[in-house]
Amino acid sequence: MDAKLPAGWDRDIPSFPPDPKGMATRLAGGKVMNAIAPHLPWLIGGSADLNPSTNTALKGLGNFQSPSSPETTIQGSESGPLSYAGANVHFGVREHGMGSIINGMALHGGILPFGSTFLVFSDYMRPAIRMAALMKLHLVYVFTHDSIALGEDGPTHQPVEHLSSLRAIPGLTVIRPADANEAAEAWRTAILHKEGPVALIMTRQALPVIDRTRFAAAEELRRGAYILDDSSPDKPEVLLMATGSEVHLALIAYAKLRAEGVRPRVVSMPSWELFEKQPVEYRAQILPTDIPVRISIEAGTTHGWHKYVGSSGAAIGIDHFGASAPGKVLLENFGFTAENIVKKVKELLNKKSV
């Protein structure tokens, strides 16, 4: 009931080796949840009938349901017998109900609840999310299928304004990890964060697993933003800020710019809220005020990014609804490519030199 974490609760969180083909962060998140759950018996929750897609089933830990109920096969649960001791709650297709239920679980105490659905359906949960933030409840949302990259389901299922919308809720911490290891650190941060609800934003598509022997450690996610690659020892002349699936595009653009003699810095920025809580000295170190050429890259609306890119920068995003096509085609069509990032950098540098 005191929510004291046992020693070694995070010892089985996996570390993912570098892999250019990579892994979807929703899949990595599921692996991390199942590594944590045996050590935290009060981690309880489920999805809005989307376990096979959100990868949030706690395997072998049972379904929370009356033992006297008729036993049913629940798609994707893989979670064992029906019991009040079960850790998997099958909420059904009712996101607002799910949000309200986990609020009540958190208010009761003795439980760390989670609820999961597609990011676009967070709209249905908004009143419950707002109440959780208002009451500073310790709970976790797992929102997957986080951008137009989900592809052929089309604009009805492709979140565009949702990251911006969630960031607008006071007291809600939004984390969008860039790869499997950032996903692991995002879960560690969510467990430790007790100042309000945390929303983890996960991809449907596979992302390259970043080589942490070459780039900064994923543990830096806890600061909200950190330098992933830099033109050290030279002072950078352009800042590339990205979240989630767009971080690897920034890294590719970085290499192209370096080859052309430009000095860039890549900043992985998984959480604005965590970054804003850092000391002003740290924030100035990551985003120096004397580097005005800045570009943000995120597959969502550009709303809010201008406080970081400033009047001399540019925000690469999508300020309109998506379309029905393969995710890769959509990303390329809407400018989420390393080539477009390089083009924007050159435009800004040329404008600065005039």
C-alpha cells in the first residue's frame, strides 16, 4: 500500500543490442512490462480490447475476472486462468471507461494501473486523463500506433494532433521513445515517476535500435532531452531536435550534413515535460541560446515546437490529416526523410548568411 519498490525490481529490464532492422517500440515496451511485472505484483491493467496490437498482455499472470464466470478465450491474452488475482484486465472497447476505472484503481492505492489503446483513441479517454492529471494519480497509459506511419488504416486511425493535445494537459508527462532502449528507460521512468500520470507513446513500425556504444546512453531519457550525437569538439551550428521514430532520420541527416562540412547536433527529445523540469543550466547546455538555426522533426502537428525552434528555426511536422497508403510511402510523401531535413538546414543556413 506504501508503493515501496522492492530491491531489484528493474533488474530484468532487457538491454537491446544495436540492430538496423530494429524493433517496434510497442514490442519492446511489452517485453519490458513482462520483465517488470513478476517483481511488481501491484502492476495491473490491460487494453481496450487491443492486446495483440498494443503488446500489453502480462503473460502467465492471469485474467482479472470472477472464477464463476464462463471461461472464454480472449484474443492475445496468453495470460492464464480467470481469477480475482489476475493482473490482466480486459476492459472491452470502451476507452473512457478504461480511463475511469484505472483512475479508481490508483485512488484506492496499492495498485499501479495501466491502460492501453491506439494513440488516436486517447481522445475518447480525455476527461479521464484530465482528471488523473488533476489528481496527480500514479498510473501509466500505453498509446501505440503513434503516427501516420501506421499506414493503410488511413486518416481515421492516424494520430496527427494527439501528441500536442496530450502535452497541453497540465501534469501529464508524455514520453515518446526513439528506440527499444529508450522504451525500456521510458517504462523505468514511468514506474519511478509519482508526480502524476505518464503517457508512453509507442510505434507500430520497427525502428532501428541505436548503437549505444557509439551514441549517448538511453538512460539520459530521464532528463527529457539529451545530446545523442554532436560535432564535438567543434561548436555546432545547427540543432536537430527529434522524438520517437524521427530520431533515426535526424541521425541519417546528421551524417549527410557532416559529410558536407556542416556542424550539426542531434538532440533526442522524448519528453518536453521532463526536460522542462531540468535546471536551466542543463537546458542551456542541450539547446544553447546562441545557436538560432534549429529544426524539430516529429510526425505530428508542429504546434508547440516553436518555443524550441524559435523565429529562426523550422518545424518539420504534419499540420493536416494523413492518407491511406503504406507507412513508408506516407512518411516520404509528407517530408519525413533525411534528404528533406538536409534541405531545410541548408535553407536556414543560407537565410542566416544573407
